[in-house]
Amino acid sequence: MEIRANLHKTEEAIANACAKAGRNRGDVTLIAVSKTKPIDLLKEAYEGGARHFGENRVQELLTKIPLMPRDVKWHLIGHLQTNKVRQIIGKTCLIHSVDSLKLAGEIEKESGKQNLVTDILLEVNVACEESKFGFLLEEVEEALNAIKRFPHVRVLGLMTVAPFVEDAEKNRSVFRKLYEFYVDIKTKNIDNGSMTILSMGMTGDFCVAVEEGATMVRVGTGIFGAR
């Protein structure tokens, strides 16, 4: 029951943040981050209404897919190594963490072999943290111009992992900066105008992210409890 209550609380918080920002609740997708969690907890979240689940590791994702209902939408949100790409193609609705042209090229190659188009987000290291993966803001446009030539990869938007902070307000500027960049890059129609997703905000700061324009939030601890 606790997971269902946590889900409800998270949904309420998103709705309140949307109201505060004058946005529609329907514009924000909640991804239940289920990494390291046993399948019975995922099923409990599913029964509570969760349909989007986020995993960090390819192997764990592949293990869980057959154990969950078929209408679950799987998101890969963790760092993806090029040697794991082949295993994941066709298994996700979205790969959030494409952090290099090399990785995008590998996704193109493996998607081409399976005659699929893979939807991705470009991971942006907005705060320029050395410990984080991702493109710097000034590298994104060049990356988009390269990837638009890939017939089997579709960039649907941008993602960031904001710094870990005690006070969510400290990340507001990070989210705002990415939102403004996202709005600006959309006007350039580099990817033929399919950029509609901004994945930002986690358990500690998702309300601020929603207020600043997030269309997807990734909540793990807030739903499943601490690891």
C-alpha cells in the first residue's frame, strides 16, 4: 500500500506544481525509477497506476521486461555503454541518456540492422559537472546537426541530471537554463520539429523542474523508498 500512497502523493505534487506554473497536468509524464527494485514492488506501482518505468542498467531492464505487463513503457535513463546497445534496441520507448555522437552512431547502426527507428534524448551536462556524462550546452546544436542524418534515430528532446542538492531551489537555474535552451533549439527545427520532451527533475527537485518546464520527471526514492 505504501507504494500506492507514495505514487498518489507524487502525482499530487506534480499537479500542484503544474497549477502553480499554469500548466496542464497532462503535459508531464511521471517515470517510476525502478532500478535495483524487486519485481513485486514494480507490480505494486503498476497496480497503483504507473505505466512508465525507468531503469539504469541494460541487464536489469531486460530481466524485468518479460515479468511485467505488456503495456509498460520502458525508459533507459542510466549511462549506456556502446557495447550494450545491440541488446537494448527495440526494447525501450525512449533512451534518455545519449551523451556522445559515438553512442548515437552505435544506436543508428544497430537500429538499422533491425530496421527500427529508436527514440532518444540527448543528455546535457548543464551544470558542467566533471562527474557527469552529457553534452555541454554549446555542443548540442552540432550534435543535432550530425544526428539528423541518421535515418534510424529520432531525437525527441533533451535530458539532464541536475546536481545533488539539499535545497531544490538551488537547481532552479539549471532547469531554467535547459528549458530556455530547449525553446531556442526548437525554433531552429534541426530535427524537423520533433523535439517535445524535456526530461529533468528527480525525487528531491521534480516540483521545481515541473515549474520550470519539465515534461518528464524521474522519481525513484519518492515512490519506492530509499535503496
